[in-house]
Amino acid sequence: MNIDKFYDHVYDWVIRFGPKFLVGLAVLFIGLWLISLLMKWSRSRMQKREIDATIKSFIMSLVAVALRVLLILAVMQIMGIEMTLFTALVGAFGVAAGLALSGTLQNFASGVLIMLLKPFKVGENINTNGMEGTVTSIQIFYTIVETFDNRVLIVPNSQLSNQMIINTSRKGTRRLDINLKFPNNIDLKQVKSVIEKSLDKSEHCLKTPKKRIGLGEIQSDGFVLEISVWINAHGFQDTKLAVQEALYEDIKKAGIKIPGL
């Protein structure tokens, strides 16, 4: 008898709420599909309008989250879930959720500050937590940085807004410093001439600001030349290797020995 009553209750529930539940599921899947299409369309429109990549990634992330939240609320209404119950649940878990999401909200606020103050933008190279890489995306809660050895860093925005960030590409150029030691029997003017010619013919070295070559240190067994030359910020490591290799080859061709190199 109890089983019959249970089946009757289930049958009544299916008749009363089943259609709403199915319609709600349909709206949910269709809504997610439409949101996906809308995001793709918005992304293509932003690319055509050449909107800054930093703003684009942040706005896209923010709009996607907002639309999904609105969709879930709409589905709850369609399924007949009372919003008063939902409000009561939010109130009951508000304190706990606030404590749990305090870090997330801080990351969101930090993301807004990054967008407004622009300490770095998408495509720029930064040094954070002792690691250097290129900013590929700024989301509402975190920033994605791709290191030069092809690792992906997911950095919370709160860390980037509260810690020192070194933007290594904002100025467009960087100074490359190289120290070379030579024995005392090497003529200083000769080696400086060889180095100047090597840097002048290099396609990587900029003409301005001017390079600097000088005697940095005098030691008992030799002297150290300090070489400072300006290069483009992007591709710094590759340029450094190329310039050093060219210097080594030109110094070697001139018959000058470099101890320890």
C-alpha cells in the first residue's frame, strides 16, 4: 500500500514538475550554446575593431561569467524553484561563502585595478615571483603568463597587484651588459677596437642610446672590460646569445685570448 502511495506521489511530481524540469534543462543547454556563439561573435568583432587585447580578454571573461549566472537564475525560475528559498540559502551560507570567496573577490578587485592602472598589458614581458614571461591573457580572477621555456603560469591577480612586478618590455629597449676579462699582456685599445667593430656591424645592437665600453676592474692577473649596449626588449635572451657569440668569434679572429671563456 505504501509502495502504491509512493508511486502516486512520484507520478504527481512528474506530472506537475516534469515538464518544467525538462523545459529548464532545454533552456540551460540552449542558453549555454547561445552564450558560446555570442562570445565567439564578440571576440571576432573586437578583433576587427582592433580593441586592446588586455581589455578584450578581461571583458570577455567578465561577460561570460555574468551571462552564465543570469542563465542559471532564469532556469531556476522556469523549474519552479522558489527564489525566496534561494534567497534564504544565500543568506544562510552568506558568511561562509564570503569567507571562502574573500580571496576570489580580492582577485577580482585586483583584476579591475590592473585594467585601470595598466602596470602591464597583454603581449608585454614581466618578471613575477622570480620568473619572466609574456602576458598572454588577463582574466577577471587571474593572469596567464607564458614563460620563455614554454611553461604556463596561472597567477592570481591579487599577487600581481600587491607585489613588485618588473615590466621588462614596456620601454621597448633594454640594456645588455657583458663583462669580459683579459690578461694584462693584451693591449686595451686593441681589444676595445675589436669589440666596437663587432658591435657596430651587429644587426641586433641599436645605435641609440650609445653603447659603452670601459675598464670596469683592474686585477692582479688582468683587467675586466664592461660592455653595455642597447637592444630590443623582445627577444632579449636570443639577442644576448647572438651578440656574445659574435663577440667571441671576432675576438678570437683577432688573436686575443679570453681566459676562462
